Amino acid sequence: MIPLSILDLSPVPEGSDAGQALRNSLDLAQLAESLGYARYWMAEHHNMPGIASAATAVALAHVAAGTRSIRVGAGGIMLPNHAPLIIAEQFGTLAALHPGRTDLGLGRAPGSDPLTARAIRRNLTGNADNFPRDVLELLSYFDPASIGQALQAVPGAGEKVEVWILGSSTFGAELAAALGLPYAFASHFAPEQMKDAVFIYRDRFQPSPRLAAPHVMLGVNIFAAETDREARRLFSSLQLAFLNLRRGRPGKLPSPVDDLDKDLDPFARALLANSLACSIVGNAERVRQQLQEFVSSTEADELMVTAQIFDHAARKRSFEILADVWRQMGATATAERTCA
């Protein structure tokens, strides 16, 4: 089976706070490590009351210090918000402290609204148009320093940081292909261009010292529970949070509700069906069936699973069910290869 990983937005449920959300993230990362998940990524979002991972490198340091083997990384860092040298130093520090475990996914969106973007960058000299140049500059800081080099990342130079390009359109696919980097597509919230982006990336990929062949990771929302009804109920928190965000009212993660669909107007129903199309919701058997279909239809090299679930215990249980399903699918695939 292909690797299975976790994207954690460190959700802050209604009635809770960021400190508890970050403690929950470490607890989930430790569970993920014990269950055999390959990576644990956190994402940079700003001015979002329901997301606690804004200081992504700091949050990742918290997770990395409390785990031993699972890869930790950003999914991602919004590079236009930062000077490349600063990011090289931050993730070089993570790599120096936790060798062989550090990933760095890079995106070109601000991860915020225009007002927040201005507060982060002040003069807005960093922007999405400079993204390819900034990626190249950042990559150069991870190269071993040469004698007499005037500017270097310390830590950073010579550190083994696995760099990814993230995207929700074909732009990132083209850049990742040209630079010979692994590519992660945000199909968990923006699936419209997934097939086109994956095709472009694989078709135009140029091997590099970092990667010999194309490698695609796709995002998918998976909400697993003992029953389909309970899984749908858990899923309603993400649906409500997504609608609140699109309506310009971002807040903490809402508590789940029963039968949300009957209360939605046609526009909201269509928006959710389109934006959250790459979602698998149900009991173990339903998750297995839909997961197999998703992997077969996309031919993904890796999956990055996210689940914004209100109750932390239910969130952990969802990932336990998924891990069990994944192991069963792997055992079945191994048996089929043996028989063949």
C-alpha cells in the first residue's frame, strides 16, 4: 500500500482554546506514530480562530519533540509571507534537532485575508508572482555551504529537508515538475483541477538530485466512525466551518449537528458538494470501499488525510479506524500478489 499521512490544522473547537488544540495535536501525532502513519503535517493559516497552527514551525517543534520516528512537516508554509532565509533557518533547525524527519511543503497563497496578509508582510514586497524565485532561493540555503560563502542558513546549510510544492491549481504542478520536486495537491478542499494538475505534473516532470521520478500526494477528508450516521454527524463540523469561512465569518470549529443537509439551501449544498468532493465519510466498510475507489481512480503515490472533528476522542478514533482499514487493504493486496 502507498503511504498514508495526516494533515492537522490543530482545530480549536467551540468552548476550547489554542493551547488545548496544540496539546491535542501532540496527542494525535503520538497516536499516528504508533499506528504507522508516515507523516504528520501542520498548516500555516492566520487570523483563523479555529486553527491553532499559525506559528507552524513552533507547533511542529512541539510535535517533533514528543515523537520519535514519524516525519513532521509543514503542509504548508505560505512562502510569500516570509523571507526564504528565515524559513530555511526554521526548518534547518527542525532538521538539526530531528535528523531525517523534516518535511517542508511550500505554497504561494497567503493563507489569510488581504488585511491579515498586510499585517504579516507590511509592505507586501513578497507576493505570489515571486514564488518560483523564492523557492529556488530557499532550496539554495539547504545546499552545503561553500568556503567563503557570504550568506548561509545556520542551521540549514547541508541539512536534509524534504521540500514539496503544494497547490490547488495547475501552477504548482508546473513548478514542481520543472524543479523535480514532490507535489501535494489540496484536493481535500479544492478538487476541481486535481486531475489536470496531476497529469501536467507527471507529464512534464524533470528529474532532479532531490527526486528521480514524479511523486504525487493527494489530500482527502476522511471521517470514520462506528456507524455511517455518526460519521456524517462528525463531518458536519467541517461542513459548518467551511460555510462560515466562505460567508466571511471564520470562527472556532462548530459542534456537530444531526441531519445538516436538510437545513442547507441549494447554494450551500452545491458549494459543499463541490469543494468537499474528496471526502470519505462512513463506517469502516464504507471507508474501505471509497478509499479503494479513490486510490484506484487517482493512482496517487501517497495520501494526506485530514479530519477536523470537534471531539478529540472521536477524532483519534476516526484515525484508528482508518489505520485498521488501511492495514486490511494492505494485507489483501499482499495476498492477491502472492496468489498471482
